[in-house]
Amino acid sequence: MTDDVLSRPGVHALLADGTTVCIRPVLPGDHDQLEGLYLEMSPENLRRRFFAVSTRSAALAADRACAPARPGHRALLAEARGRVLGLAEYDTGGAADSAEISVAVAEGLHHRGVGTLLIEHVVSAARSDGLTTLTADALADNHEVLRLFAGLGLHVDRRREGPEVHCAIALDQDDAYLSAVETRGRIADIASLEPLLRPNAVAVVGAGPAPGSVGRALLHHLHAGGFTGRLFAVNPGAGSLLGVPSYPSVDSLPTTPDLVVIAGPADSVPTVAEQCGKAGVRALVVVSTGLDGDEARALLTVCRTYGMRVVGPNCLGVSNTEPRLCLDATFAPGRPRPGTAGVAVQSGGVGIALLDGLSRLGIGVSTFASLGDKYDVSGNDMLQWWESDGRTDLAVLHLESFGNPRAFSRTARRVTRRMPVLTVDAGRTEEGRRAAASHTAAAATRTIPRQALFTQAGITATRSIGELIETAALFHTQPLPGGTRVAVLTNAGGAGVLTADACAEAGLVLSRFGPELTDELHAALPAGATVGNPVVTTAGVTEEQLRTCMDRLVADPVIDALLVALVPTAVAEATGEDLLRAVTRGPGRRARPVAVVRLEQAVPVTLLPAADGGDVPSYADPQAAGRALAHGARRTAWLRRSAGTVVDPDGVDTTRAHEIAAAHLATHPDGGWLDPRTCADLLACYDIPQMPWAWAETEDDAALAAERLCGVDRRVVMKAHWPGLIHKSKEHAVHLDLRGEAQVRAAFRDLETRFAGLMTGVVVQPLAERGIELFAGAVQDDVFGPLVLFGLGGTATEILADHAARLAPLTDHDVHDLITSPRCAPLLFGAHGRGPVDLEGLEQLLGRLSRLAGDLPELAEADFNPVRAAPGLISVLDARIRLLPRRAHDPYLRRLR
């Protein structure tokens, strides 16, 4: 749906009050409306816009905006329901990198964000046109427009010139600007969701008198759940349903509902939506399934035209458990328990499982949204709602697709610093896109960018719904572990061994106890107890002894978390319940997290009520407890880390890089792999170090190149080249360790003979000295944008699959993670005994690769393999780059899906 909407002349976005507007280029037919926009202005606003009061100015301004397209000029307008709300335009006047901007907002529509939204879109267009500065002149008493410029988040240089103020707006897209855009977007987004998630009146379309229908189930949930607003049914043949008044159509309702839930047949959905829009409804939940392409497009067009937010179609519904609202517009088998977890899912079945699990544990749900086919409202919307609703302290997502991953990532990074965001990383076994056949494309399966997004955004990604519920139980009830050091306390040796194994497998470390702690544990426990780690108390431990031991372990600074594995026995004076009371009689939340493992427990996880009203999580499987603690430790590490700084390498010639890409695509309209010389020119724009090489098209040229590069005695490498050749080793198109002119000539003749009609030339290089062979690459994912990959290289790179990946642009933290995450990382730091490789050079290489991928949307793949790494040296031995005809896309521009 997104591509279809964005391919139209305009895009839709939200104003500060949640109103939907269309931002589109001005067309000649807009002339009369634009002239009317100015004629309807008050004399004072006309004076501020044109520096004089003249009706002639309105016609001239409309003429200029609607004139035929010309270089250096752009004009965008905002409209809603066919009415023009504002206009913004710029004109370079022939300047290369700057343009003059103007903005006008319809009378009576100020302070709703029309002008700011227009300028954001103008700024994005100006950047794509290569502009670096926008200028504007305003009267000194035009405080509104001056505040507008100052509040953009961009650097504005203001200079007073008599009664006027000259403003120069720098178009750098730094974090300050993106944060300002995010803040404005969040305010608008939350306002637009109010009618959906906090409606005063709801109507259900499609509820019938016969039991068993989805519409009837929805109406029953709303009515029986105690919805505090006004509730209506829409059914032509009934005056009342389930005690709820029913009306024949939406336009016959006694009041306009904020929210309408549509549960009718697919072919009726667009018509009902049109009725809702005309009646002034602000939000729809479409649970209907089976909409075809035409019906889907009609539904979204109607929602955009009338400014309605829509959840679905093909969804379970929405709910909000606020006591003053009690909204349950779902057909789930049970009603969610009120609580503090926000839940958004695409799959209705997953939603039912999560609602049940969170309610059973007592965590409960604040707001729930089943997004279904996700035509409009998304996980990004829900994150922003939970961030501001004052109730949610745990966000749970199950997303099968991402409309704008880079915007989602920025939102998630912000929200995750305030509350845990948990998700299920589904679809991990997808084969991925290997058709392009390069190392980079082979490594970048669809799961890789999704996992990179989760890691960089601080999202806790679990592997199943069960694991998510188990982790939520710990996060909801216990403080986060300060690190990975764990103590295991048990009354049975076997249970302790299983728990210790589970911790190690989860990446946790069993703490080493100091002498003082060891002595205190010996003194507190029965004879025969083992006070290593695990601490085995024996079956004869009493409730008091166990509690004393627990308190001492939790207080020790070498321990980040405590797992208590209890097995009921008939040996001790204390029963199993007594031992559990040792855990729960104290506070539910201690200084460090405490979790219980009970192998005989009937359910995977439950919460044990503690004396202070808190809870302690209890797991049937020690592996579940270990995984939950490991997730907690990773969250702690992420929170302790600063956001990082985007790598900005020096010596970059972006202008030249764009020229090279444009020249290649001019001669290769369908794109393709660059030849070695063009590839080297592009890498030189980013100062990416390459092994010296020479191009040769004849045997004599090859011999001369070898002598020039390496002298008479040094060894050389010869690589064949032809368009489309990717894996030279697989094609046996490489000769290694050539010595002397005779071997060089013989190698050239061999390649020329075997690849006759294909080979266009050869690359001659010195044979590289010993070093570690690495792989670095970038791929432009259709959904997630540029992705940088790094790991072990050479001919076995795909077989060993020792890679890490991060979404570009890379921060300094991302670069560090890329280098340290692969299994080969110890080799880079000197584990092979030769000392560390040039780590600074490696960081530079990855940063420059990230910049290359971010600068050029045309870059489909960059594949550096091998990269030679040695002490004091990083060098790309072989590089391949593929370009495709793609346009730049601004992922942070405010617009609806």
C-alpha cells in the first residue's frame, strides 16, 4: 500500500492537531484557489506576506506559483478535502546552492503546524536538489514567521536590515533537526490517535442478530466490558442489538462517533468508510478480511481524503483498559486484564496468545492494537502513544513488516530508554535474497537487517512468544541485572547443575565468591552444604537458613543476579512452601534481581506474590530463567551506553561520487557492476585504501604492468575481468603467485584462451603479504535502507558465515560492534600472536563504507573481499560495486504510510 500512495502526486501527513493533509506540487489548476488564499487574508497578514497591502499581489503570487515548471523553482501546497490550507515555494534565481523561500498559511489556520510541515517538505526537496541554504526576508514585526524559522531545528542566521530581517537557513540534516521533526511528528501522531484509542462514542457496523458473527462479538465485548462512552450498532434490520441501540446507517446515528468498527463483507468496506468520512468520523477499525486490490486502494483513499486513521483491515481490533474508558473493541476470546503492557501485533493469533499470557501473569495490558494488514496505523504509532500515555511501562511488539524502518528505529531508540521494548524475532529461517550472488548479497538475508535494527535500537528480541512472556515477567517485577554475573542457590545438586548450565548457555557467568562470602555462607548453612557456585544447601536447609543465604548473596557486589532453584523434598523440616516463603517473605524487588526455578512447576512462568506486594518470577525451566536474565543484562549494557556519534570521515568527495554514479547509469540505464577502473575512481572519492593494481588488455600490457608494479622478481596476481563476473575464484579466473615475465605472459594467454569472447581485460596486482583476510560490504535493502556487513573473508566467507551487520549510517559504537561481534574478532586483537591489526584503519574503512552507502542511493551492493588486515595495514584487495537507477528517499520526512 505504501508504494501505491507515495507514487501519487502528493503524500499525506499530520498537522499538530492530528488533522490529515495532503502535501503536493502546485498544478496550474490551483491558480484560483491560491489567489483566493491571499485575497482572504487580513490586511495585516497581507502586509506581512508582501510588505504592502495590494490585491494585485495575490494574483501575481498565484501566477508565479502556478507557472510552468522551471529549473530551480518548486512550489508545494497543503490541502484538505480539496481546500488549500497553505503554500510554500522556493526559487534559486540561478544560484547553485541556495534559494529564496516563501510561505503562506490560510487565514484562521495559523498555529496548527501547516507552515512548519510545508517547510519540512520544502527542505527535503531542496536537499534533493543539492541546495545547502534557504533564505527569506521578513518584516521585523512578523513574529510568527520568525518563530517558525527559529523552531525548525535548523541553524538560522538572522541579520537585521532596517525594518526587515534577513534569514539564512542552513539545510544540514543533523540530529537536532531530526529530533525537532520527531517531536512535532509525535505531537501530531498522538493527537490523531485520540479518536481511535480514547473515543467518546463508538459504532459497530456489521453486528447482526444471529450469534456467531464477528460484528456481534465485537458489540458484545464493548457493551459487556463496560465501555463508558456512547455505543451504537449499525444494522438496517434491527432497532436494538444486545441492548445497544441500532440504526440503519452511519449517517443516521444521533451523534457522530469518533470511532467506527467495520465488520461487514469486504466489498462493502469502501462504501461504509465513505459514509463514515462524510459524517465526520475520525477513526476506523476494519476487522473485515479479503479486500482485493481495488477495495484496498479505495479504503485508503477514503481514509486519507477525510482524514481518518485506520487500523487493519484483517485485524482483531483495539482495546484500552483505562478505567474511565473500558474500551474493548476486539473479538478475542477473553477481555485483557488492565495493566501496564502496551501490545501491538500484526497476527491476531499472536495477539490472543500475548493477551492471555500477560493477563495470566497479572502484568495486564494498557493498550492493545491488532494492526492486521497495517494500511495505516503502525508499530511506530503505537510506540509513540505508549511513550506519552502515562500508563505503559512495557512495550510488546510483533511486527511482520516495516513501513519505515529508519524512522521506527529512531522512535524505538528514544522509547527504549524509557521502557523495555520486547519483540518476537519471527521468520529467522528465511532463505534470503541470494540471486545477486555477491558475498554481500548472500550474507544480507532479510533477517539480518531486522536483527540489526533490533540491536541498534535497544529492542529486546526473543525467539518465541513463550520467551517473550518469560522475559516480560522478569522485566515487570525485578530490577535489571547490573551485568552477567549470576549466583545459583539450590537445595538439590542436580537442579543446581541444570541451572548453572542454562546460565552459561545464555551467556551469563557464574560469579567467583571471595573468602569472606564463603565463610559467611558456611556459617549460615547446614553441615554438608557446598558453598561454591552453585551453592548447594542440602535438602535439610530451613526457611531461615535459606533466607539468610539469599540476603547475603544479593548484597554481595560480585553478584548481579540470583537464581534460586528449589526442589520439594520430604527430608527437611521446612516444606516446599516454607522454602518458597523464604523467597517471598522478603521484598519482591531487592537491590538485585531474584528469580526462582521450580522444575515441578506446571506452567512455564508464574509470579509469586511477595510480602511487600511485589512479585518474584518463577520458572519451570532453568533455561527460561537464564534467557530472561541474559536479556536483562543486555538491556543494562545498552542503557549504559551513550547514543554514539555518526561517523563522519574526512577527505570525502561526495560531488564527484554522484558524478561517477550518474555517468555510469547514463551509459547503463539498467545499472550493473562497475568495471575495475570506475570502481577504483568511486572508492577514491571516499579515500578507501586499495592494493596497487593496473589494468591490462593485452599480453604486452600485462607484462609491463607486472614489471612496473613489482619489479622483475616480485610475485604478482592476475585476475580476469568481464561484465557480470562476480566470483573469480569459482570461475577459475585468477592466477596467483606469478614470477617473472614468462609466467605473467603465460597466465594472460591462458585466461584469454579460456574466456575468449568474454574477457575484456585483466587486473594485475602485487601478491599480498601475509595477513588476515576479512570481508566488508554494503547492500541497499529495499525496506531497511543501507546495511553494512563485516566479518571473516576469503573464498570461504559464505560457508563460514562469520559476519556482523549494522544499518547505516554507522555510529562509532556500531563500528566497534561490527569489529568485535564476529567469531574471528580475537584474531584482530592479536590472539594469533602477531599483535593486533590496524584497528584504527579498520574503523576508518567501515566508516567510509557506511558513508558511501548512505551518500549513494544508487549503490545496490559494495563487496570488498578480501580485505587484508595486518599490523599497521588495512587494504582492499578486491572490490566490486553494483549500481541501480534509484532515487534518494528521505526516511525522516513526515508522511503517513
